[in-house]
Amino acid sequence: MSCQKSHAPAPAEAPERLEHWWHRATGYQIYPRSFADSNGDGVGDIPGIIGKLVHLADLGVGFIWLSPIYASPMVDNGYDISDYRAIAPEYGTLADLDRLISEARDLGIGIVMDLVVNHSSSLHAWFKAARASRDAPEHGYYIWREAAPGGGPPDDQEAVFGGPAWTWVEEVQRYYFHYFSPAQPDLNWQNPALRAEVHDMMRWWLDRGIAGFRMDVISLIGKDIDQRIYEEGPDLHPFLQEMHREVIAGREIVTIGESWSVSPETGLLYCAQERKELDMVFEFSHIREGWHPELGKFAPKPFDLVGFKRALFEWQELTRHEGWNALFLTNHDLPRQVSFYADDGKHRRNSARMLATVLHMLKGTPFIYQGEEIGMTNARFERIDQYRDLETLNHFEDQIARGVAPEEFIAGANRNSRDNARTPMQWDAGHGAGFSTGTPWIEVNSNADQINVAQDRSDPESIFAHYRHLVRLRRELDVIAFGETEPLLPDSSAIMAFQRRLGSARVLVLANFTANRQAVCLPLDTCGEGRCLVSSHRARRRIDPDLEMAPFESFAVLFDS
Ligand code: TEU
Ligand code: CA
């Protein structure tokens, strides 16, 4: 049950920060292929999204991060773009997108586009020209090397999605470099003409009225492959500063960079305000915490709350006075949060609400990934042919060749494959979960008849209502938007606890990450009589040093002296 709404405490001193619209906003990520299909071809599309805008307006989100909807052969579901200024026909038209931008704007929701410029598709006109002739100007837009002296690839660098990072092109008698799949040749950011093309394209989108960019693997653009430096290479920050100067300066937009390598040591290089690069980064330290240190994501590892908290709190500390956090537990590349971090069975509803409370009470801009607001779970596929994701399929081939049993791989994929988050959005209990009247491109989760928007919304204690409340609290309370974070009980492997402070206001947040009742012992100075902001169980008002928490219980209490 959500407790009574409180009003914003007056800040004790005038805030020095420059406040931007995205400081109090919550983002919502849409993976268009799986969100809503308007024409029954089994593939989500832009008119489908427009039809669901009321759902998002009701949730209260400030902007949508739209995963790629550009023209693409869809080898990596749109993260392989063949025309940066065109829409994939299966998703709709440019006119549909303009309509989405304007209808969303009328509801107070901005559209943030995915900017995928570490690589293009191998079917992009630039690459077609580049591969046809060494003399084409576009040849220099990509990264080429001669064959090794005895023939064969220049070296043994490997691609993230499996196989060598080099592919031979007969016409130019050279290899091109691809960090991901051969269908995703890396763009050569060292080439000023390429950078100018990207800047021009970005301005073109901004002029259409979008609210900003989520920048795919942006930390790769400064790479020096000869030194085998990929992430955060020597030219990354100069390139980001140039992009800011050329495109972003003077526009009240939001920019979120994706970086798999950023650490507390390098975080502020991206997002400290005076550096003029990005507003925030998606950083993955808390996600990597859940991966096997040697065997990677497909080898299950039990969840370790202590390491998870350490990672999150380190970034809260980093951004205490400078920079900003992008808060998320899941996205289209990650498993469903209730399945990974908590319980997706008996305790699913409280698990979902607990994870939401924890994330949304931290400092930063939270992101909700489609379906998270109703507690959608992992896919639980049984056979490899149910998967669609190229990363999962390629790693399956690889690992089977290395002697891993198929069942063992499927068990790992059930925990961590990217397809867990890509099954269709579950709108209702009808055919195709209300996602499509046709046959969805990837199977609907078999639990769609119990877990869906219609069902959740009919529940007075729904997960959706809980999220809506959290989104509103961030808009209303300065202490949630801007307060400093103070970790409590860092060594507890069962409880996540912290406080937020701003002026005379203090918020205490407690969450039980286990299926057992937990006795919690709090420092005396955190206790007292407060006002319950949000709670999954009975409203808590009086906080005593010794309290007991129910399985997956969570709450936040505001004290204002
Ligand atoms: O992901 C970045 C990335 O490095 C992922 O491939 C990551 O390593 C993997 O998902 C972990 O399992 C971004 C996009 O979010 C992803 O969907 C794209 O496939 C990738 O870039 C290439 O554009
Ligand atoms: Ca469709």
C-alpha cells in the first residue's frame, strides 16, 4: 500500500545547482519490436507506441528512450542502422515518428532517440561505397587493415558477438574491423568528415523536436585498435567535447551515454557539468557484479547483495556534488529484474515493488524498462530455437563447440540472455498478450495470462500504482531529487538500507532482499517519528532501532525536523 503523499519540504539553503528538467524526470525505455503491434504482422511499431501513450502518461514518465527505429536489416534488431534518417518500414514512417513526437509532447513526454554511431550496418550507403573502392571518400569512414603478411586477418582480435573482429572485402583487398558482428562495421571516428556527418545527422533529429539521445556504446568511439584499447580510448573525451560544441550546446536536451567500462575513476570525465560532454552515463558495475568473473554472463552466479550495494553506493558518492547518475536495473540487454535480483514466483509483486523502491529512492534519473512496471519475468525458454538474439545464438554455437552441454547453456541463458527482456509486452490475457493479433516475432512469455497490464491495474496494490507513486515523489520532493545519499548497514547480505538528506529533510529507505523475515538493527540517529512516503506492507511511521521486516518488504519514511 502506498502511504499518504507528503508535500515538499522547503530547502534549507538556496540550491547552487543548475536545475534541468531531467533531474526530476523518470525515463521509460521502449524496445519497439516488442512493445505494441498495430497491424498484426507480429512486430511492434510506432503507431502501436502512439496507441499506448496514455499508459505512459498515467505512469508519469518525463521521457521515452526509444531503442532504434531506423532503417536496418535487423541483424541486431536495429542496432545496425542502414539509414540514420529513415524509419524501418516495419516500424512505420517518418510521419508516424513526427506524430509520436508531437503527441508525446502534448502529454509532457519527450522522445529520446538511440544514437548508434560506434558502427553502422554493413548495408549503409557509406559502407557500400566504402567496400566498393579504396578511393571512395566513404572508405575512410570505416577501419581497414591489410591482410597479415602470410594472408589471413591482420591479427587475432575477436568480436563481442563471436568470431574474428575482421572481415575480408574482396573488392578492396582489405579487412574491415567490427567490434560486434560482421554486419556492424565500426565507424572511423578519426575521420573528421565522418564526425561532421554524425553531427549533422544529430542536429537534423534535434530540429525535429526530439528531447535528446541515448548514445549506444559511446565509450568505444575513441578506440585505438592497434593498441587494443577499445573502451575509453585516448580520443573519447575530445570527441565528446567536440560533439557538445557542435550539436548539444544551447539546447535543453538530455544526453545519456552507455559505457561498459566507466568506473568511479573515470565517471566524472563524462558527466561533470563544466566539462561539457554528457549529462549522465549508464554504468554497469552493479550489473557486472552479477556475472561470473571468468565465465561471463552465461555462467550463472548467485546474486551478492553486498557487492551490488557497494557498486551502487560508490556512484552515489561520486555524484554527491558533481555529475549525475542514470539509475537502472534492467534494459533490453539484461534479464528481468524480479527474476535476477529477487523472486519471480510467490513473492513477485513485493519483489517488484521492493526493487522499484530501492532504485527510485536513489539520486539520479531512474529508467523503467517496458514491462518492469507490471513485474514481467524472464522468458524461461527450453530450447535454443526459441531464442532470437544473435549474441545468445552465437555464444550457444561457440560453447557447444567447446563441450558445454546444451541444457547447461540454456540454464545460463534463462538467467541472463538478452531475450529475457525482449519477449512481447504483456498488455492483457488475450491472444498474443494483447501485443499482436498475429504471430509475435518472439514467443510471448507463458505467464502472460496471469501477468499483464490489465490484471495488474485491476489490483489496488498494483506494481504499476507503486511505480506511479515513486515517479511522482521524485517530482515533488527535493530531498529525493537532490539529497545526498548515505549508505547504512553496508555489510548486510539481506537488507539494503540508506538515507537521503537535504537541508532539514531526511528520508530513510529500507528493503529486504530475501524471502525470510529479517530482524534489522538501525543506528539510533536514524530512528524517530516520520511520515511514510511509500511502503509495500503496512505504513511505517515510527521507526525504532530494532525492527522486523517481512519477506521482500520495502519502505521509505520522511523525517523533517
Ligand atoms: O550494447 C553494448 C554492449 O556492449 C552489449 O553488446 C553488451 O556487451 C551485451 O549486451 C552484454 O550482453 C549496446 C546495445 O545496448 C546492444 O543492444 C547492441 O547489441 C550493442 O550495443 C551493439 O550496438
Ligand atoms: Ca507491426
